[in-house]
Amino acid sequence: MSTPAITIGSTHIPRIGLGTYKITGPDAAGDIAAAIGIGYRHIDTARMYENEAEVGKGIRNSGVDRSEIFVTTKVWPSDFHDLLPAVEDSLRKLQMDRVDLLLLHWPSDPESNKTAVAQLNEVINKGYAKSVGVSNFTIAQLEEARKEAPIICDQVEYHPYLSQAKLLAYLRSYDMALTAYRPLALGKVTKDPVLMDIASKHHKTAGQVTLRWLVQQDDVAVIPKTTHRERMAENFNIFDFELTQQEMDAIFALNKDERLTNPSTAPDWD
């Protein structure tokens, strides 16, 4: 089963993935395997989530060949000065030779960022990751990072209430992608009258319309998180309809620059 993907160089990023923050414990591997059974081929984890072992087990238990799954993990700023050992530890937990995409999870101070970005080249040279990128980096931080390593994406909070127009324009100008976390704005989209009205016209939910709005934009992938099987399937079922330009514009107009992620805690929630 294939899903639409963003192509950046030789890397193909499936448009929809499963975010795994707080998917932990004895049921986590089963949750991952269930998502893959539904059709997900993009799984997003991180060292900070403390679930890489469960994610790896879920992928192995899914019955789908590892080569068909796009796996992203992320390194926390506390490991920026010893990036390679941190990546090696992630690979051991995942029980993988490499990941498809390795991200710097959150920016640190300029010196630490520079140190970490430089080591991303070594991550690629050693074959630990096919591609590398960043998460939560500003345009100014990206400008420095892309000069030192082949950054292919920035993973950031993005939903109808938080415009990322400037960042997207920048990323597109340098052939990079945006991966959207917290795409459903902590569930706020499900009660939005504009989204509900559009959803009724397509016999979809407001959440599905929101996810469709995101993946219908050039170079945007999305990683909603849920452990509920019905919601997993609902979130995945967004490729059988298309929003009109008028509908897309109406959703863009919902922006109020509302950021729901607190940088002091810096998690990847949806």
C-alpha cells in the first residue's frame, strides 16, 4: 500500500505519518503495528519520547518490510555535543541499522546548534540516517543550518490557527519540506464552524478536512497522534477527496497566530 509522498532529492516522505509522543508502555508496539496495518508508512518518534524500542518492535511485528516504512527519530539538545553516540543508542533501541530521517529536536544556543549540525554530516557518512533535518528551527536558525548540512525538512507546529506561510516560503525556496505536528490543534479544529461546514459538504469530519488542508499544500507532511484505532483510520482516510481553492482559502483565513506548544517544555504534541 502506498500513500502520496513529498520528494526531496532521493528522499520520499509519506504525506501522513503517525506521531508517537506519549505512546508508551505495554500497548505501544501494538499501537504502532495497528497503524501500519491501517496503511501508515511514516512513523515519527524521538529519544525524548522514550519509546524507540516499542516503535521498533511495532514495526517488526507489523509484518511489513522495514524498507517500506519511513522512520524519523529526533535528538534532544542535551545530546547535541555528543550526537553520534546518541544516534547509535537510538538505533540500538529501534534495532535498526539506520533511520530514514534524523532531526535535531529543538534548537539550542548558536554554538550548540552549529556543533550538532556539523555532526549531521557524519550521521549521513556513517549511514545512520538517509536524510537529516531539524525541528522547531526558525528561519534564521535554518539559514545557518542549511549552510553546514543537507537539511531536508523542518518539523514544526502547524494547524489552521497558526500560519507558517513565511517558513513554508523559505523551505520551498531551498527544496525543503515541512512536517506538521499538532495538526489538529489539540482537538480545537473538531468544533470549528468553518471546518465543520466544509466537512459536511465532503461527508468527512472537521479533523479530516484539516489534515487534507495540510497535505494538499505543496511540501507539507502531517503526523497526527492517536492510539484509537477508529481515529487512526479516520486520520488516514484523507486522500479520496479534494478541497476547492475557496475552501483552502477559508481555512487559511482561520489563522490567529495561536501557538499551542510551549518552548520551555518543547514536546511534539498534536
